[in-house]
Amino acid sequence: MATPSFSNNKNYFVSLEEALKLSKTIKIPTFEEKLPIENTLHRVLINDIYSKINDPPFNNSSMDGYAVIYSDTITATENEPIELEIIGTLPAGETPNEKLTSGFAIKIMTGAPIPDGADSIIMVEKTKKTNNKVLLYSPSFPNYIRIKGENLSKNELIFKKGTYLTPREIGLLATMGFSEVSVIKQLKISIISTGDELIAPGKELLPGQIYESNSYVLEGLIKEMGHIPIRHNSVSDTIDDLREELDKASNISDLIITSGGVSMGDFDLVRKIMEEEGNILFWRIKIKPGSPPLFGKWNNTPIFGLPGNPVSSHVVFQILINPWLKFITNANGPTPKIVKAKLLENINLKKEYINFSRVIVENTGTEMIAYTTTHQGSGNLHSLTTSNALTILPYNEKGTKDQIIDVLLL
Ligand code: AMP
Ligand code: MG
């Protein structure tokens, strides 16, 4: 369905909140697949996960030392050690077959099961061994025993569906005994850069040309979210080429992301073709940088049209496409972290816009501070690599020196 002409229609120019809300009115189906856990980095769990086991599965030692009876050791000091007789050695992986009684000790390694009768551990550093005797120079420690189930109980809910898997979660799946889990099938996401001036890195740069970089940034951001980027060759600024590439993308992908061609220029044809032949939900958001993005459908495939300026396309991906993808997949990550920091300088703000300036956030030891680095042009990708955060200065904030503000860590 073609959209009526909207270039001057203020209704399409929305706040970030409205943009997020509107984008969620377009949904796409997701599917499930079962994968070995080693292949689930950055993927999203489709089911709640309950522990298959108690963790640890048995009481065990958290120290290399001796399993003993606490009451035997209570009076031990540096000057007056206690002597016990060693009746065995327990490496990790073995099960104890002796029961410990008063006056005796069993040598034990970290992770080995606690023998019956023992109620505490003395670490090897506090002992001295001679033949089959050991001298204890301190009382033993009951809390060097890791108790069965103290980390996880069998059948306990550990991960809710929608959990985004990082190495930590994958490790815990292994701890619980899962060799495979069901996750959301990856979405295929086409990336189409537009612009006559763009040339692939590696080729010779001719007058008027620049190296195409946005598709590489977007590819990485999509991979971090666990999906499959399909990078198209960049498209020239002609309606026919654009139509052909968009048709191709909508046939092979679940989502299309374009970069460039959405502002007010004569050759901003993504906006024009979407206006004439696509379906637009919004165009332009009150954010800086990155105000001209659009969102809608091309042949029934959702499409985000990002601005061409490299900083803008990165910022808009993070604040608009990241939340949409998480909404579609019911995922709880990845989510850039927001912290508070003190602004060390005045920042020039565009009124009525949310301002995402690139800053360095540092911990001085007593407080978090934020300051800008290189100049803030939205074409300056270097400013993103020399900073580690974006300010979130909401509508009508001032951005003055010493103000405590929210910053989004990159
Ligand atoms: P546009 O949004 O098409 O008007 O582009 C805005 C600015 O971003 C222009 O200076 C373009 O040359 C630049 N630009 C557009 N696309 C890319 C890209 N894929 N990689 C690097 N720069 C780009
Ligand atoms: Mg362009």
C-alpha cells in the first residue's frame, strides 16, 4: 500500500517513545531450533530452564587440605598445634570409602567429596605433614565445605525464556547438564547501503568517493544480537536499482536495514521510493544525531531506513533496531548499560531532541565523569571509537557542566 505524500506532514515526525511504540506494531513470526550449547552464543532461550541437578551435586571441599572433625581442632594455634593421624587421600572425582573418626584426618583436594564423619576442612597452608601424621596450626573451617545444592537446587527455575545467552549463561547450562537447548531461530537481516559516492574498502578511492563503512558496523551489531546479516553490494542512487535490491532483500530476509538516502536531499531516494511504493509508519525522530530514520514495510517485509552518516546509523541501530529485535524475539539482551556520570563541560543541545553526544566516561575513584573527545560531527566515526558512551540528554535538558546525566555505555 502506498503512503500518501508525507514529506511535510508533521505526523510522521515522532518522538523516540512514539517511534519505539509504532515500530512494535509491526511484528514478524519467530521459529525455534535446538542447538548444542556450544553454538548458542548471543542466542535467545525459547523455554524456561529448570536445573536438572543440585549444584554442587554433593558436599565437597573448597580447599586443598585435610577433612577433619572441628571439635578435634578447636584449640590448635601456631605455638601449640594439634596432631592427627592421616588415614587416606581423596582426590577430586573419587568417592570416600572411609568414615572419619576423632583423632584422624583425611587428606582432601579441592572438589573432592567430604567423607562421612568430617565436618570441616583445614587448608594445607595451615598444616605440616610428617609421614602419616599432620600438625594443625589453626582450628579447621566448616565453611570450606561447599554444601550440596547451595548454588542451584534441582528443578529450580534458573533462566526465564527470552534469556540472551552470553558465555556466563552457556557455562551455567553446562553446569546443569544441558548439552543442547532450544533457541529462537536467527533472523535474516539484509543490509543495503545506498549512495553513488560509496566504494568498497580495498579499491582505489576516486575523486568524490568515500569508503563504505556502515554495512560493516551494522553487520557486527546484528551478529552481536545473534542474527544473520546479509550484506548487499551498495546501491547507486537510482530508483530502479533501489527497487531491484529492495525486492531481492524482501525475498530473502526477515528484515531490511538500509543506510543513507532518508533525508531531504534530491538523491535521498530511499525516502522517496518508500513514500511512493512502500508503506511508512514514521519518518524522522527527534534525536540527535540521527533524526531522519524511517520505518515501514517493503513488500510486507519490515524495513528500517537509517541515515547515512556513520555515527547516526550506529546510534539509531542501538536505540531503535536493538529494542525492536528484542521485542520480536522476546529477548532480554543485549542491552547497552546506562549509568550516571557528571558532565565536565557544557554540551550544545538541539532543543526538543534527545541528545546522544559521544563521551568518555571514567571512574575517578570517587565519581563517574563524562567528557567529549573529538568533534561531534555525525559523519565522524572516529568519535565513536575514541569514546565509550553516549549521553542521554532528554528533551529540554540543558547539558550543563557539573550536571549528573545518564550515559549509555557502548
Ligand atoms: P545520506 O544519508 O545518504 O545523505 O548520507 C549522509 C552522509 O553519510 C554522506 O556524507 C554520505 O556520504 C555518508 N554515507 C552514506 N552511506 C554511507 C556508508 N554506507 N558508509 C559511509 N558513509 C556513508
Ligand atoms: Mg546518500
